[in-house]
Amino acid sequence: MALPRVQSRGQVTLPVEIREAAGVAPGDTVMFRVIGPGRIEVSSLPRISIDEMIQHISLPDDFEWNKARQLAQQAASDEFMIEMERDST
């Protein structure tokens, strides 16, 4: 039985035997769910490729890829500027 401690920033290191048994690798995404007082369930989410992800998304026939790309680029730019302002204070 592994008994890792919660660090000051809320971080917990999954012990090697837990990672190996669950098949969790660096870069994987895990999901936490409270299932009762003092009980938490941790699930490893499967990795999927971009192609697999796109297969699960339903887009309208008139979807405008260029507009979507422009909106994504603008959002990324806005986020970058917010980070720059935050870092300069």
C-alpha cells in the first residue's frame, strides 16, 4: 500500500506501483471525482489522436474553417497579451 502525502500546493505524486498498475504515463490526463466523504476516484483518460477526436465532433455542413482559425488565433493572441501584462506587474 502506498501512502503519498499531499504537498503544500495540493500536488500528489502517484507511486510507481500505482502508475504501472493503472498504465499511467507522463503526459497522461487524469480525472478526479469525489465519490464520498474522504473518498476520491482517479481515472486515467485515454489518449486519442486528432483524427480520432475529429471523428467524434459533429460540425455543420456550412462550418467556416477559416473563420474558426482566425478566432482561435485571436484567442491565443489575447491570452498571450494577458500573460505578458500579468508578468510585467
